[in-house]
Amino acid sequence: MLFEILGWLIVGLIVGLIARFLMPGPDPMGLFATSLVGIAGAIVGGFLSRLIFQHNATIGFVRPGWIVSILGAILVLFIVRKTRR
């Protein structure tokens, strides 16, 4: 369980950093907040992927790939920027 959570944080950090790199601008957030943006992006990306492509899954969430996670993180980062101002 601990390694799974650490894995989520590390992958979330990587996805969040890529999203912040692809969407430049001032983001005064630390590594933990960047990880949370990446994790939230993966969740949003999986949800949107399920809605768009109609996956036949027995549960309501489909694990997204890297690209879908990054796109979801960009969307989350955009929403965070808009709500902060």
C-alpha cells in the first residue's frame, strides 16, 4: 500500500511537471501541489477517456495512459489558474 501511494506521487509529479512545462506561466506551487495536479489530471483524464471512448469497464474509472494523464493535468492546471485569479 505504501509503495502504491509513493508510485502515485512520483507519477503524479512527473505528469504535473510535464503539464506545467507544456503550459508555461507563473505557478507558485511546490512539488507536492504539482504532484496533486498530476494525480488529479490522471483521474480527470481517465474519467474523460471513459466518457469519450465508452470503455466497457466494470468499474467507473479506467486507468489512463501517459498522454491522457498529461492532458487531464493541463485541464486541471488551467482550472487552478482560473480559480486563483
